[in-house]
Amino acid sequence: MILQRIRESLFNVAIVMGCLLFAGSLAADQKALVGGRLIDGFGHRPLADSVILINGDTIEKIGTTDTLAVPEGYEVISTEGMDVLPGLWESHAHLMINGHADYDHWDRTYADRLADEIMPASAVQLLLAGITSARDLGAPLEASISVKTRIENGDIPGPRLYVSGPFIQHEAYPGAEAFRWGVKGADDARKKVRKLVDAGVDVIKLIDQDTMTLEEAQAVVDEAHKHGLKVVAHSHRPNEIRRGLEIGVDNFEHTGLTTAPEYPADVMEKIKERTATGRVAGGPLYWTPTVEGLYQYESTVDNPEKLDDDCWHRGLKPDTIADIRQSLEHPGQLEYMQLTPLRKPTLKRKIQQLKEAGVVFLVGTDSGIPTKFHCQSTWNELTVLVYEMGIAPMDAIRSATYWPAVMMGVQDKTGTISEGKLADIIAVKGDVLRYINLLQDVKLVMKGGTLYKQDGKVIESAL
């Protein structure tokens, strides 16, 4: 009897201790961001002296210091003097590249290191720059799904990843077959899309659609839409845009036409016809301009100090870092960029044409191309769009928060700071609506309620 009572007492103690530990873990997951100015992503007037209650990975309640008391047990994190925003989206990243100047060398040398080193390094660099969601548009399928899955499972840090896997095009470029899939006929096009769908991609990327037959290109879009996936497509040539509009592409990438001063009149009329249909055509016509790499190349050559910023070293092996660095020793001599000085003067006019036509811009950068690092590209794009292209700061922020979530169909989970949505939140010191380039120094990064950066310092234990 005595032994039985001892056992019962020990059992009860264990239950109590377990409850206390559980309660403690809950309390540790309850946070309150207090005092900052909230720019929630919807585009209306910011909320001063905000309070954001977070329970686990979810935003629980939003108010102000006058209207919402912080409940007992919540960890209070001051955002006084800061602007608080939704975590940014990078809508055109290439995780398989890291700024190296020689694609042929990179593809040969690092093909076996993409899943284990290169793409995870790109992912964590994006996250620490305040990018909590990213579209990775073009990489080998197995590596793409592996990195996406490991991030989702919490095995490696990174933004919420939306992947396309390989490009679909008329014919793969020699040596790039692992991440570029050619199609031969409409049936093969549908088969390739289904293979991507079955693997778990989130979006289909189509390029060189003007060199496909109409039947092939239409099959890609129709099969993607049949399975609920959007299609993004290049816009480097007038016929790429014409064909893309004809087949129902959802989102054009880049501000192309090389050195041409503007888009042709008939292309603009077709774009305006598409933007006039809105929801009838399945939503707005989205456009990801990716201008900052072109616009800022000359200033990079004049002042290459940003190439020495070691933020892009994180996650990479010493030999990889050395290889990238040596490839950029003479940034003014890069073959990849030789047309760029001639393209730069055309960008403002093309952006103005697209703006007047009513497209919805998404912030994306081609991050990973030569001289463009994942830890720098997105804030640079926002800076160029606002200071050089005349986009209003609030509109630019929405193009990096609200609209990408809508385009990807996840606006019920991310894109704004709203009750019931995932706690993907960043904060910067100062007035970001006056000085958009403050985003180069994100002081707080939270994804799913987990802090990865606070007071400007990386929380290494979270990585």
C-alpha cells in the first residue's frame, strides 16, 4: 500500500512538472512586438505605437499601446523608433547561383554542391536580409524540392520557398539540361509540366515561348492552370510578350528588349487589353521588372566595395568564396554585363510604360547573377524602384509583400501583418517611407514567430 502511494505521488509530480514545462514552452512562444509604427502591407495609413501579439507561429492580435495590453507571460520585444513591416518577398531569385561571373564554370564545378551547400547558403542569406518568402525560378528539380522540403521541416533556415524547378523552353541550352527542359510537341509539353507538378513545384517557368509552336506553348500554360499553378515567362523579346499574352501567361519577368528605347506600340496595346480584363482573366497581369542589377552596374564598377561585404559568405565553403571573389576581380570587364550601360537609359521609359498600362509590379531581382548577392539584391531593387523609377514607397512595399502573396495564392497566410496570419515580420530603425534604403539594415527578422535577427544581430542559435 505504501509503495503504491509513493508510485501515485511520483506519477502526480511527473504530471505537474510536465504541465509546468508545457506551460513554459507555450509562454516562450508568446511574444509581443511593442511600440513601432506598423506598415501592415495593405497600403493604408500606418499604425503608430503598435502592439502585435504572437502566439506560436501566428499573429494573434493587433492594436496600439493605448488599446491593447500585453498579457502576462508574453515576451516583450521593443520596436520603439522602428517601422514594422511584413517579411519581404523576393519574387525572382536563383538560389543555385551566388554572384559568380562565369556561368559555364559555375555549372560544371558546383552541380554536385547545389543541394548541400549552394542553395542552403542562398536561402539563409535571403532570410537574414529580411526575405521571409522567395520564388526560386530555375534550378535542378531534385535539389529544388530537397531545399524547399528541408526548410519546411525546419532542418535548414530559409524563407518560405516557392520553386519552379527547371525552366521549360523549346530546346535546352547545351550543358544546362539539368535545369532547362526542352519540349518536343504539345504532348511532351504537358508531360513535362505534369512531372513538375507531381514533384511538388509551386509555379511553372516558361522561357523562349516565341520559339515554340503555339500548340506547345499553349499546352504548357493550359496544363499548369489545370493543376492550379501560375506561369511566369520571360519578356526579353517583343514576340515573347506577344506569345505570352496570347497563351495566358500570368506574370512576365524582366524589363527586356535589350537596348530598344521602349516597348512597341502594338505590344503596349495588347498589355492594356490584358490589364483591362482583371479578375475575368484570372487576376491582374503581374510583372517582375528586375531592374537594379542593370541600373546599378556602372556604380558597382565605380565603387566595388559592396562586393567585399562578407554577408554573401555565410553558408559557403572557403573555396567557393575564393572562387566567386576571383571571378569578380575586374567587374568592369564582365562579358555578362557589356550591354548593360546601353540598356540602362531605356529602363525608366519601359517602367513608365508598364506602370501606365496598369500592370501590377512584383519586387524581384534575378538575385544570384554576376555581382548580385542574395543578401543585397532585394533592398537595392526597392531603392531603384523608388528613387529612380518613381514608384511610391508604399506601392513598392506592397509589391514586395502583399501582391506576391496574392499572385501565389497564399494571401490568407502571408503578405500582410494581420490577425490569424503567419508571423513573418521585419523591422527597421527609422522612417522607411521616406528612406526606403533603410531596408539594407534590417534590425529584426521573424519568420513564423521565430526570431532570426534582433537588434541587428543574427541569432545564431536559431539557424
